[in-house]
Amino acid sequence: MIVVPGLFGPLISLRASGGTVDWTVSVANDPDHLVNVSPAAAGTLTPAAPTTTLRITISQFVRCGPGTPTWCPTVTVSPGGTTFAVWTSSILPFPSGGPRPSNLPSTRPSTLSSNPRGGTPTIPQRRRITIR
């Protein structure tokens, strides 16, 4: 995700179905605490209130990613472990539509739980969180 300091950051919408889901958001590779998640970094989605929207903001530009010695900050939403790299430049770290460098986190949605024996991860049928 591209985040421009001083402007409204991108939105991450969370939606639960099938029951109550506790969620958390963590930020990594951010030693100066520049990345902010609002309104909160954790919460509970219930059948009565099944959605929430998070905004990601950053307080200043960070030179990071390919060609620099610094990893970009990442935002991870759980359950599911979906990870977004925070990029603070108008120039993407890879060509639009092109292959992603292997050292950037995947932004592909993942499932709620994994199979301890390996293979395809399983999704509990009782509850689910969708990230958009």
C-alpha cells in the first residue's frame, strides 16, 4: 500500500461472518513508530457489529525497500496474517502489474488457520474475517 505522509491514509475494511471474531493489527519494521493504525489496533467483530474500517497513516517519508538498506514497514492483520508493505513514495518499488521482488511481504489474503500437518490451510466454517 502507498501511504503519503500528511494525507488521509488507505483504508482496510474488516468484515466478520459466522460469529464473533477478535482481530489485531501489528506493525513491524517501524523502529521510529511512524506508522499509525486508527481508530484502534485491536477489536472484536460481532454479529451486531460485523464490520470496521481501519486507516493507515504515516508521519513522514521513509526511504525503504529494494535498493535501500532498510526494509519497509509492514502492517499485519490477524486472524489470517494478511500483510501489507507500507510504501511512502509515488514510485512503486516494482513495476505495476510486474513481478514482486521476493523480499517484499505478500499482500495475498490468507486463511484463518493452518493445517499442522502441512498442505492446504483450512478455514474454520464457524467464523471468517474478510479484508478488503
